[in-house]
Amino acid sequence: MNIIGTLDYSIIIPFLFFLVEDPGGNALIYGIVGATMPAEMLPVSVAFAIFFMLPESRSCLMQQIPLRASAGNVMGQEHRECYVLAGSEKLSIRALLKMERIPLFREAAHPGRQPRFYRRTAHKVFPLLGQRLYIYTNHRAAAKPAAQEEQFMNAKQLVYAQIQHQETDPVPYTLDFEGEVDLALDNHYGSANWRERIQPAILRIPAPVPWVDESVVPRYVDPYGTIWRTDRRPHYVETVPLVEADLDRYRFPDMEVFFTAEWREQADAFIRAHSDRFLVAPFSLGLFERSWTLRGFEQALMDSAAEPEFYDALIESIAIHQMRIIERLLELPVDAIMFSDDWGYQEGVILGPEAWRRYMKPRLKRMYRLTHEGGKLAISHCCGSVADIMEDIVEIGLDGLESVQPEAMDPYELKNRYGRDICFWGGLGSQSVIQFGSPADIRAEVQRLCREMGCGGGYILAPAKALQPGTPVQNAAAVVESFLAQAGVAMG
């Protein structure tokens, strides 16, 4: 080991770059943990220092973020392990911070790309302010040949890392389109080539249980006997099968209706073709939504208040039926079961928190446990605000919550309170910034989501809803371009 300098944190620049006094007192060395930097980078370090002094940039101060040190070369410099001597005790940085070594640079995620700053780990040096620390280095072996270097994380691995609350760069994303938004973008870009650059990290396999068959118009009868109007947007329930509050008069569909040989062939082919993606198996509507598609929305709410015994029996029957569906889906080589149930509206939980806890929570706990026992993760779509029941959602073991509508609940507040316990997927406002903001607003919000929601992992970047018809084409393009930019993919 060789002393290469001392750090005087009385005038620290709180980012990657440290002012290191040469032992001989002859010069200043500019360095980062894990590599050295040329002195001409000082102006850049000052700029980043100003940026990270902003309160917004310190929002993830002291969160423990397990990060894996990059292998091989960093900016062409030999990778080093650094140590500090605080007082009389020599500690590795890893031991000092009680977590994995903190890399402040990372190698390019794809060949040909430039290395990136690990900007969101800068706050790890804050606890050292005011201390004079002695830096030692332990030179590692030279970088491996390119053919032997550690493989870059694919989309599936990025998602697993985020769900395990490990920060990644880039942040994995999903991006879907409805109506003719994609056709408008074809015209905007002059071709459909832009589509090839969109590589969502999470894909849904073909669903065995259909919600609505849009090809059947104007009415569609689903396997549960509910009649939908399919010639309107959104689709809505016209006639329900369970008119009387009597379960003896109703029979749930047999599993063979859903799990056909044709579906299994399609599902297997899809899984084989997308083995590098994080695959989820959806099964249509959840407990609450299935209850009101069987009874009617208003009637289901009245049942929950005026006929609690019947509504409890209805939810239990739905849960048993859906657990049989989950058992079949667990046979597939997928990564997660995709639940879907809109418990919330813009102002809160539709049933109310207490009724949700009575009717939904114990059944969902069983369903998530069944999913975990089958070796899969449990992820659920849910529109609206569920802030009032987030502690319950975490308690019963949901791994990921998708949509995270910012118009209904503050995703950054959710991150601060529950970000270590659950993965959030979504958060870009479909009713606000995407529709009514400027392209610059969209780019700024995407950057903020990646920076703050991605702090410490536990985040998948996405709009709260698929890009909707009527989205200004310049805004749709801004979403596409900002998502690709954070992923390091050029449009040109």
C-alpha cells in the first residue's frame, strides 16, 4: 500500500472530485474513489458541486444503496481499491459505510458508450465532512481482456436489480402506446425506424383470461357472462350476470376455458423469443374489479356496505377462482405474476381503507404468498390513490406497484416513505405533464424520476398510463427521446 494523499474535507467539493494534497506538498491531485482524474476536470467538478448543493439533489442523503463495483478499467485508469484512515483506525470505504463499495464511475452499459457518473451516490461522502482522511490504495490486477470482461446487465437483470433495491444505470423502462399515437410518431420521424429503438424491460406474455376482446363489436360477452360495450372508449359494462345476491345461481368459468393448448403454444413461443426481458404473466381483473363486473359498480359498493356477508362471500369465491388461475400461471418460466385491480380513484380508495382491509387484504395476502411460494414475484397494476393503504400493501408482500399516478398521489413522497420496501413502476403523469406540459417539462420530469425515484433502486421508469390518443406529437416524441436518452440510446 502507498499513501497517495490526504483529504481535507473542510473545503470539500461534495461530489466525485476530491482535493488531495500530495504528501510532499508539491501539488494537488484530483481523484475519485476507484480512479484518478486529470486536473483539467476541476471546472467540471465545481459545476457538479454546485448542482449537488441543491436541496433536490440531496433528497436521497444517507439512504443505503448497495451498488456493485465496476470491473476492468474506469476512464482508462487502473481500477483501485481505496481505504481511509480516520483517527487511529484504518477502514475500507466499504466497511466505513457498512455497505458494498461505492463506485462513483461506471463503465458504459453498451460497447461504444461513454462511462457515466454514478451521480446518485455522491451523498455517501457527506458523513465524512470535516474529517482529515488518509487515502491508501491497493492496486488490483490489470483489466481483463475484453472477451473476459463482466457481461453487461440485460433488461431482465436490470429489473431484478431494481426490485432488489439496487441502483442501476440506466433505469429500466417500459413504454406503451394506445390509439394512433405510434402512427403520429411515424409521421413525426418520417419512418417507423424509431420503434426498433424502444426496448421495454418488462413484457406481458399473452393473457389466458381476456378482459375484453376489442375485435368483437359492438358488444362482447366475456367468459364470466359480463356483456361489454366495445365500440366506446373506454369499454364499459352494459349487463352483469349476477343480478341477484345469490352465489348459488352463479358458476365461475372452468379453467379449460382459459388454459387452452393454443394459448399455451402462444405463451411458450413468446417466452422463448424474449428470454432477455423480465416477463410477467397477467390474468385480467382483480378481486375488486371482478366483483363489480359481476354485480355492477354501484351494486357492488352497496353490497360492501349493506350486504357485508354476501360481499365477503363473493370476494372469497373470486379469490379461490383466481388462485386456481395463479397456480396454472406458476407453471410457466416467467418472472412475476401480474395482478391488476384499480382499488383507487383520484382522491383515495374506492371502497374506503377499512372496507379494503376487511374484504381485500386477507385474500391478497394469500394470493401473494401463493405467488412467492411458486418462485415468482407479485406485481400489481393499480390506478388512483392508494396512499392510505400503502403500509398494508407492503405488509402483505407486494413486490411492485405499477402506475403510480402522480395526479392522485405524490410518487416522491411514496418513495421517501416506502422506497426500501417496494418497487414503484410508473410515475410520469399521463394526465398532467405528458398532455399539458412542454417537451422541456417532460424531459426535466423524466430526469427527476430517474434521479429521485431511482435513488437506491426500487424503480421502473414508465408513464402512469400508456400514451393516450390526443397526446401532442411533440410531447410523445419528448417521452420517447428522454426515455431513450437515459438508457443511452441515440435516436439518430
